[in-house]
Amino acid sequence: MTPYRSDHPAGPYGFVQLLHAEWTKFRTVAGWPAGMLAAALLVVLVALLAGVSSDQKGSPAVPIGPGGEPVTDSFYFVHQPLTENGRITVAVSALRTSIPSGPAALRPGIVDWSKAGLIIKQGARQGSPYAAIMVTGGHGVRMQSNYVSDLAGLPGPVSPKSPRWLRLERAGDAITGYASADGTHWVKVGTVRVTGLGPIARGGLFVASPPAVDGKGTRGSVSTAVFGQLRIQGQQAGSAWTGEQVGAGSPTFAGYPRNSAGSFREADGNVVVTGAGDIAPATRETLPTGGTLGSILTGTFAALIAVIVIGTAYITTEYRQNLIHVTLAATPGRGGVLLAKAIVLGAVSFVAGLAGAAIAIPLGEHLARANGVYVFPVTPANELRMVLGTAALLATASVLALAVATIFRHSAGAVTTVVVAIVLPYLLIANPFMPSAVADWLARVTPAAGFAVHQTLVHYPQVASIYTPYNGYYPLAPWAGLAVLAGYALVGLAAAAFLLRRRDA
């Protein structure tokens, strides 16, 4: 039997009527608008619970860098006052790192971003501006400033047979770093402008030893550097070298391994300095008590289930009640029906997600901060991106559910398929025991990549940490991750439209 096709002319006006008809269907089934409202409320409710259940009152203050970002600012500092026009030169002949091998034992190890060198800093206050030139455990000579800036210098490790000479020159706010392999021929690494140093800053030696990444966790480390031929110009008359551990009580400082401590001493004309900690931007691993806006939006996961169920029911109900024949008979193009359903469903899901995220973010953030939780900051543009991204995530997932439901024509199979495609990878990604390579792969190629829209943390190449989706670091940029989910939805719609045209209703 030849399927019936309406003689009503197609066109923009006809499609508008089709959209209106689909919207009327959606709003007249009480459970569907209520389900969308519930999805928005789930986003808000989880944000509310996340805010009120956190309690970090009385915790040490998180050090904040000059750019407003949280920082790790813990290292051993040997310093004295330095004027606006000063110079420090030193040779580094050794940088040795030890890592715990047991409850009270240390073994030699390699921490690529262990650091030893020269630093000019406003003072010992955490988060104060600075510029430093250093040798590292695995990245050669580097010049770093104000926690986020990093410039590469001479490559290679240091040893008694292959030392590195370092120099810092200050001219007001301008600080220039040099490095040399022989103490005679100098290479300029870079010049940085560091505001806020004041007429008298603190200059000298430093050693930092960040935790070593060990599988899915970290272990504290301690490093010792040998400095020789130390020369300083521009110091105040009568000044003496002072050694201290910066940031001993900071929440970003993991402390010294057992049986070790920060110190400096003179030996055979050299200065031997031992230190731990890091001077770098803070990450989720170094600031585990910190919160993110992505965590506040965890309710998106629950809302996702709701829109998937509604998205499948939006068309399977017509199949179940044998109303799909009426719908398809009323329009000349079956593809137009599917497109109209996708637009209505996507728009309603978008509005629900937009309302939920717009309320959840400020509410959850306010409650978390009121309970002493430090929330990693985001710019207003990124906050807007998270709100729009959450709405787009729910809308795209609902359209994917609609497409799969059109293919299956049964709610149970469609819901199961979409949940397995989106929710299961998300649950695996959210498992802290999942290997990072597997988690990254899932966050790249599965529909769960769409959750990258909640990413707010920055992956700093000069900081070794655990950059996994579980910790809030996705392998794809936010919109790129959403594009992966959108690709699945578009392919699903295309397949659904093809089958809808080919087979009987």
C-alpha cells in the first residue's frame, strides 16, 4: 500500500505551522514540561547541596598571585635586601632530589620540575610578585615570573662537571635573566617587568621541590642544590643572608617528607640549600580542598537523565499510541516532522538548562564561599560560557535521544542506548581509579566529551600534576567537546530521518 502524502504545500509558513503543532503536543502532555522543570531544579538543587555541605571554615588562606589566580608559593628562600639596581650571580653544580620509598626512608629520584636558582621577590609573603632564573630537574634552565610566565633557557641537567651559571639583574621593575655554561659566555634568557617590587626587594637563592606524580597520586619530594661563586651587588650595607621556609602553613604546601627539613649551610666555599614545595600556579592536585564551578554544576548529570527520558518519550509515545500515522499524514515531508520535533525539544531543553545553570552557579558559589571553600576563579566570559554550555549540553543530548528513539521506536531501548553512550562514559571518567589514558580517550571520542563545557581549570605545562577529567581537566577545549556530542546528534538525526522515510510508520 502506498503511504499517504498530504497535498498541503510545503514551505516556510507550513513549517512554522508544523513547529507550532509540535510545540502544542509538547506542552499539552503535562509530564513533559514538568520533567523539563524538574531538570532545571535538579541543577539548582545539587548546587545548593554542594554549597551547604562544604565546610572549610578556619582553613589557611589560599595564596593569590598578582594576576588573581591561586598559587603554590612554598620554597626554601635564602635572601637579603636588594635595591632597585642590583645583580646576583651564582653557579649551580648540583641538584639532587629524594622521594619517599617507605614510611621513613628516602631514595634518589627525578622530579622534572624541581627548581634551584636565583629569585628576586617583593618579600616572603605568599603570592607576592617575583622573577626567578633556575635550573630544573628535567627541563634545563628556565626563567619564570609571577607564577604563570615561563621562558626556556639552556637545555640539559647540571652536575659538578657541567654546572650552570645564573644571573639576575634588576633595573627598577625590569628584571633580566642570563645563563652560561662556562661563566664567561652569557645567554640572555629574557626580560620581564615585575610591578610592585618596591625600592627594596628580597633577592637570593631558592630551592623548590614539588610533589612527584606517582600513578594516580603524588608523593612529596625534597631537593638539595649546591651553589658556588655567589656574588651580589646592590645589597644594603651590613645585610646578612637569612634562610626561611616560605609558605610553611599554606594549604598548597604538602610539607617535607619524614626525616627531611629545609636548611642552608656553607661547605667548602659553597652554599648548600635544601627545600621542598613549589612556586607555580595552583592545580586541583595541589589545592584539593578548592572547589570549581564545574563541581557546582554536577546536577547537570541528573538533569541529563531527565531530558533523555523526555526526548525519547516525545516520539515513542506517538508510536506506542499509534498516533505517528496522523502526524506523518499531516505533512508532506517526514524529515520536516523530525526536524520540527528536534527544534522544539532542543529549544525547551536549552531554556531549562539555561535557567538551571544561571541560578545554580551564583547560588552554589555564594554558599561554598560562605562556608570557607576557595572556588577557583573564572572570568565573566567563562562563567557565561558555562551557563550557555550547560544549556547546549542538555539540548544536544535531548536531540540525540530523540534521534535514537526514532530509530528504535521503543522507549526502553532508546533510553538504554543513550544512557550507555553518554552516562556510562561519564561515570567511567568520574572514576578516580580509571587510567588517565583511558579517561582521556573516553573524553575525546564518546558523547561524554560534551561535559568539557564545564571545564574551568588551566593545564599549565610548567606544572607536573594529575591532569585528568576526574580532576576537572578535559583533553578537549569546552566547545570542541560539545562539538563531539553535537556530531553524534547530527549523525543520529540523519540516520533517523533516513529510516523514517524508508519504512512504514
